[in-house]
Amino acid sequence: MNAPFDPAKLPASAPTTVPEAPSDVTLSICVPTYNRARFLEHLFPHLAEASQAFDFTYEIVVSDNASPDDTATVVERFQADGLPIRYFRQEENKVLSNLLSAFHHARGRYLVYLADDDLIVPEALADNIRFMLANPEIRACYTPWDIYDDVNKASHQLFYQLDSELAVFHPGQEVDLLNMLVKNHIIPEIAIYRADAVRCIVSAPRFCYWAFSYLAAIAAQGPIAFRQMPYYRSVTLSPVMPNRSQEGTADNLSNWDSFRGGIEYMIFSLLRRHNVTPDAELRLGFRDMVDSFLQLRMRVTLRLWLGRRDYIRAYEILCRLNYLNPNAIEGIDNLEKLSPLIMAQTLARLANGIAGIDRVVLAGIGDSDAVGTMLRDLGLEERIRVEAASDAPDEGARTGCLVFIGQEDLRQDFLEQGYEPGLIVSERNIGANILI
């Protein structure tokens, strides 16, 4: 990566100041939810207890994304018990728009997002609110979050670390901000927002990860802070549903590429707001910055797909990561064993995906039983039989066969036996696409 940019090279810009609206509510805890009534039953008592650490007024804003469960009934029960919940229900499921709904319904002077299956650290949240009250010019305060096991009540680690207890960035210091995000590998998801700062968050991006686009919009308004006072607990294991999957894992598996889009959006916003047309050197520097950030995300993604034994998806990521930086794949375990696994899984999925296939016939590959076991283990559907060529079916059943041959010189034999040309696949056919 190139040396960090000098912010002095960019023209300064003055923030657009907006008077802060008065409010009787200091903090709005915004909870978008969908079909998670049981999690809300766990969350609401937690918030009631946590509020004992608050020396300010608060509300809970629940935006229900058209849940088919009894979310509304659960909310009504806790409202009746005195919890300050304001409830809104979408007519249909609107994904990211539901967070915007909660934000824009909030009446608090400050807003925080809280997932319905996560928790807060009460004293730390109160401390951050007091920091915001003492520094009213700050538009948003970002903090790391705690990876937390709620079954064993154990904190594992912070998602990222800061170099200092506090870092403040003003409009005109966006390059310093970008450098810090990349250096510390920060995904700016968890923040306390000033309510009037949130009014500029009016869309739910699809190809640019929302956390970066929201940060870009708010950083243009006035100072933002990063503070080493984690108040958010991202729950890995929950007593409500111990075997649940995590949205963060899903993002890393399938939505990680939008992180690139998010940082590119921030760079675009920076350049436009400063009326800068980048020359080749500046453009290359920004590209190095984005690539540096993505390398680590792609390594995480690669390990996740390998952990799920989806070797085809892992190979796709491996190709892109190797193109980005060949050195980035160093240290990935067992890459030398990946080729046969990719080949077997490719064959299994090919057989699964072709209509009418009920047999895979193996020829010229050595231990057919071992290969058959591998195919099944890597996803070959149970309805499809695996047979050695010596056990191949008679002529009438050959239309339902996919033939896999270990040597190309066997192809003609199977053609002469009446097998479909397009259903004879060789090791060379599959291996030609695996370039490890």
C-alpha cells in the first residue's frame, strides 16, 4: 500500500451546521425486528435492567418488518409493564428500510441501533451518551463492539481496536479517516448518532455497504468521533436459540463485496465534496487503500467457505484474492489439498443439476468406491447412484447416466456404447478450470 495521503493536499470545506432539535428524550434505542418475538422477550428485560445505569431519559423504538409471529403481542405486554416502547409495523418486509423507519420515528436527541438478538453494556452506553452531551458538536460517536457469548456470559474479543482512546475527525480530514479505517480494518457499524445528523440518512444502499455510506454522509456535516468505549455486544451464542446463524457471518459469506463498494463510495464522496479530480497517482493510491482493506475481508470469506466445505465457492474467492495480491493467500491451511476436493464437488453438483440424471458412472479413476464416497460427502444427492463402469446399466438406462472418465482415450468407448456425448465428462474437462 502507498504511503498515507497528506490531507493538506485537499481543499478544506466547512461543515453544514444544522441546529439541534430540542427533545424530552435523550436516547432512542432503535430496534428493527422481523419474526423474532422470542428474542424480544429476552431483550426487553435486559434493556429494563440496563436503564438503571442511565441518568437520562430514553425510549425504545421498535420497527416490525411485517413479522408473521406474535411480535406485536410481546411488545404490548412489555408496554403494559411500563417499558417506554414505541411500536411501528411495516405492511411488508423491507429489509434495510426497516432500520431507516426506526431512525426516522425516533424522538431522542441521540440514536443508537440495536439488533433484536444483541445486547448492550449499560455503563459504557451511558458513558458514551455523557460524552456526546459534553461535546454537542460531535455528529456521531463510533465504538468497537464486543463479540459476546450470552450462553456462557463471556466476552471473546473486540471486532476492531483503535490506536488511541479517542480520535476526532472534522470535515476536511476524510483522508485521515479513510487511512484509519483501512489500517485498523474498521467496519463502522456501531455508533451513537445525533438525531439531526441521521436526517441525511434517507436511503438503503444495495451495492455500497450501508455503514460506509452512512459514515460518509455524517462525516461531511461536522466532527465525528471514534472512542475506545465499547457499549455494544454482538451475540454469538444466545440462550434463546443456541444454534442460530449470524447475520454478520452471512455478510462475510455473500455480501462482503459491498464493503469494497462502501469504501469506494466514501472516496467518491470525499473527492466530490472537495471538488477534486484525482490524477493517476492519487487514483492509484486510493485503489491501493481499497485493495488493502478487501484483502483481509476476502481472507475471512475464504476461511468461512472452507469451514463450510463449499470448495467451489472458496476457489472463486481464492482466484480473486490471488489476483489482488498473490502473497495474500499465504498461511491459508491445506490449499494444496483443494484441487481434488473442488473437482469432486464440481462433478457432484454437475450431476445434481442436469435434469434426468440418476447415475454417475466412473471409469479409469482407480478406487471407484472411495470416489463415490467423496462425491456423496461433498453433496451428491441421495437419489443419484454411483457405479463403476463395469457395473454400468444396460442400453435402455444410459440416458440417465453422467459418465466421468479419468483418461480422454476412454471417451470413444463410451460414445460407441451409446452414451450421450454431452454427458461424458473427463477429469481434464473439470481440471482445466482449476488452476491452483
